[in-house]
Amino acid sequence: MENIATAETQLPKAPARETFQIYGAPWYYFAIFGAVVIIASYMNKLPSGMVGAFPLMIVIGAVFGLVGDRTPFINTFLGGGAIVIIFGSAALTTFQLMPQTAIKTMSDFMKGGGFLDFYIASLITGSIMGMNRQLLIKAALRYLPVILGGVIVSLGLASLAGALTGYGAKNALFFISIPIMGGGMGAGAVPLAKIFGEGLSKDPAAMLSVMVPAVALGNALAIVCGGLLNRLGKVKKSICGDGQLMVLNENAALKDTEVSADYKKLRDHLVLEQMGTGLLIATCFFSLGALINYFMPTVHGYAWMILSVAIIKITGLLPQKFEICCYQWFQFVMNNLTGVLLVGIGVAYTNLNEVAAAFSGQYLLLVAVTVIGAIIGAGIVGRLVGFFPIEAAITGGLCMANMGGTGDVAVLSAAKRMELMPFAQISSRIGGAFMLILSSVALKFFS
């Protein structure tokens, strides 16, 4: 018996179960924090300005994001937490499930407080500065034409379908196809709504209510099409590279898309002061875009900011240290404040009544034509420049039509081609930036 007891006492102990966490805190702490914020909101004691908006939007975003990421079908085909955060927050406003003072605090923070511009400046500057310079240069030679081919066919077919169905070529172009191809919500539909609002003298919130379902549906269809293209590649081996983008051995020239080990080590070593410097540089680039826009108002300030950041990155005029600062600040904002932004989009820019009114067979048809056009255009041009059509259609087409970074992961996962992530990121970042520039120019011809 003693031997048995001794053996039992020497058995390895089961590892302690990790406590479920929400927004980086154990769930019970988060519940306490959330309860304080919610009670203050319903008692109309929530402070005004960002000191009240931040905690409330963080709590709402974290809860809705958790629900979306863990709900079957939604987390697989509809973008997961992002969609639930937007539409859940919009429901709180539309059905008046939150006190009007709380809704006003969040809306003012988004619109009057400039949080939207702050987020976009951080996102664009840091994402471009964090890319590999050689990747930008090499991929531009062949990959950007693939993106352009997908965009041209997509917008052209959508405009044609809009004219034939009575929706209107202009409406289909600006409110459905361009938002879908624009790089997601935060860096796509939201700035596009502001650009169109200024250019067409319309309420950006009303236009965003039409754009949001288009982006969401386009993302869902892009994910489904990623799986379908993977199946097609198994049947048509001649047009499939099984994850290799370029035909023959030329892929080796573009395969080195990762940053160097030393650069990655510096980039991933977080320094608080560097993030502060990144904040300064990002907001300065935003100011630079506004300044250039003052002298050359033909193109929107966002577009000038994007061009400025890309030129500085490619030419290497900014020391590597400051590039890392921008990247680290971007990572902080993206990881911690994206949910906050999505709540703001739902509360301040998404009217569920207008969203419901936008749904129709005609609307769904235009979304489908946009995504299919992106596949066709990117696949054809990809073949012409020496890419495998399946891989070109997935990266240059579907990764333009999906919902930014999360959409890239979902599409490539469905297509079983995660190794193409660097090119998917070019589509989301550079391609999305191109759509902002294109939309600014297009307004001058159609407004």
C-alpha cells in the first residue's frame, strides 16, 4: 500500500487551467470593470469626452467581438467579431437600448473628437512603414497590375450591372463596388464615406449605412470564393501553383518577402518611447496630407497622406528607427482600439433602418458581380504577367474584395494558401490606398 501511495504522490500534477480572459484581463475582473461602466452609463453619470467614451466602447466592443468570434457560421463566413460589433452597436442605437447621453458621448467622440482620423492616420502610416521595402518595390513591378486588372473589371461589371438593373451605374460604382474593393471598414468604407460626403455634399453616415452591408457581404462572398477557387485548382492543375504565385522558378525572386531577422528583432522589441514617437509621426503625416490638400484640393488629404508615406518608405528617407516607431504604434492601435473604432462605426455611422432598406435581390446581385469581376480581372492579368491565375485571383482579386487584414486571413485559410499572406497584405494596404486615391479622382468626373 505504501508503494502505491508513493507512486500516486509522484504522479505529475495536471496543469492549472488558464483563466478565460477578455481584453487582456481575467473575465471576472473584466465583468467588474464593465459593470461599473454600464451602471454609470444608465445612471447618466458617464463622463463626457474620450474619458467616458473609451471605457464604454471598449466594453461593448470586447463583448460583441467575443460573441462574433465564437458564433459558428458568423466567425467562418461573415467576418466574425467585426460584423457583430458593428451591427450590434448599431442595434443599441437604433432600438435605443442605451441611454441617449451615452450614445451622444460615443458619437461625439467619433465625429467631433477626431478619433476616426486618429485611427486612420495610425493605421496607414504604421502598416506601410512596417512593410519590407524590397517587397514594395519588387511586387509593384508585376503585382500592382494584377490588382489594377481586378479593380477595372470589377468596377466595370458592377457599373454595367447597375445600369442594366436600374440601380444606376454611378450608385453601383460609388456605394457598392468601390467600398467592397476599398480595403475593409476602418481604412476603406469609413474614409470613403467621408470622401464621398465632402465631394457629393451628402451625409457620410447615410452613405456608410449603404456601404457597410456591401463590405460585409463582399467579405463573406470572398471567403466562399476562396474555397471554391481552391477546389478549382485541384481540377485545373495548369492554372494552379499550389500556393506558389509565380510560374516556373521566377517565384524565387519574389519569395523573399520577410523582413530580415535583425530588423524583425528590433521591430518586435517594444519600447514605450518609440510608440510615442510613432504617434507623433503618424499624426504629422496626417497633417502633411491636409497641408498638401490645401494647395492641391483635387485629391483628398487621405490620399496625399498615403502617397507621402509610401514615397518616404520606398526612398528610405526616414531612418529605420522611426519606421519601427510607426510600426509599433500601429500595432498598439490595431490590437487595442480596432474594436473601439468598430463600435463607433456602428453607433455613429450605421443606421439599421437604412441598411435594411438597402437589401434586395438587386443589391445582392451587384455585390456578387463586384467580387466575381475581381476574380476574373486579377486572374487574367495574372496570367499575362507570369502568375498562376488561381493564386493571382485569390491575392489580387479576393484579398481586395474582403474586409482588410481579418478578411485576408479568412480568405487564404479557406483557399489553403496562407503562404501568400505577404501579397494579400499588399492588396489590403497598398490596394486599399489606391482605391482611396481612385475614388478622389473619380469624384471629379462624376460629381
